[in-house]
Amino acid sequence: MDDHQDIDPIWTTSRTARQIFALGQVEKDITRLLSLAASSISLLTLPQTDSSGDKLPQGEERSEQFVLEVSEYFERLDAVQVALRSSLAHIRHSRIAPSAINAPPTNFVPPSLGVGLPPEMDGTSRVNRGLQEERVERDAWKGILEALKQVKAAQDASQDTEMIDARTGSQ
């Protein structure tokens, strides 16, 4: 647990950042717990069943090593339990809505490029479109609208010119 010394400053900027860092450490501790459990079980086996690559101690050293590993196991287990309880207390204290924590529904596929627009109620919504795709489409429609306005303005200008020519020619 001495890897807490070189903490990136980003993890000390807020209480939430510190909680996220602590949960990362819990993940590492759980990995170590599994490793300790595996080696403790190996130490419990009969020495005759050890393979040559196991490098397990023999005789009284085996019992001492087992005690050390089991002690570390329970210390880490206690630390994991405290960290998880602390994180849960932080979530309760922050009054984070449970809906913000819930996992997405089964078969949920996130949009390809981030958060999308809410689905339309008439069933015409295009699935799996991200915000970037929606912005590109919006900009394309704006370009089309601008081009149509320019065409309309050019047509109106030519009609006005024709009407002026017709009036001046008839006089």
C-alpha cells in the first residue's frame, strides 16, 4: 500500500477525485487479495503435491509464511471494506440520484460518438447516432437552407429586373 506516495495532483483536486482514486486503490487491493488467497491455499496443500516451480517454503517456514499471508489478507480485506463504506457514505452525502448510478439497460449500445439527442416519440429516431453526427447533419441542413435562400433571392432579383424592364419598355 505504499504506492500512495506518488499521487498525481489531479486526484487531490476535490473530494470526489480523492474518492475515485481510493476506489482505484480498492481495485488493486482486491487483486492482491486474490493473489494472497491463492498463495495461502497453496501453502495449505501437502508439501508432496508441490511442483518444482512453486518455490514454496518447507516445514515450519511453510506455517509461518501461511500466517503472514493470511494476516496480510485480512488487513487488506479490512482496508477494502473501509474504503467501500467510505465511498458509499460519500455517495449518500452527495445525494447522488440512484438513477445516475444505475447500470444501463441490457442490450444498451452507446452512440458511436458520444451523447445523442433524445429519441423522437413518433418512432422516426435514428438509433446509434451520436452528438457529432447530429451536429454534422444540422450544419448540412443549415447549408442547404442558406443555399435555397440565395437561389430564392436570385430568382426574386431576376423577376424584379424583368418587371422593371417590362415597365420601362412598355412606356
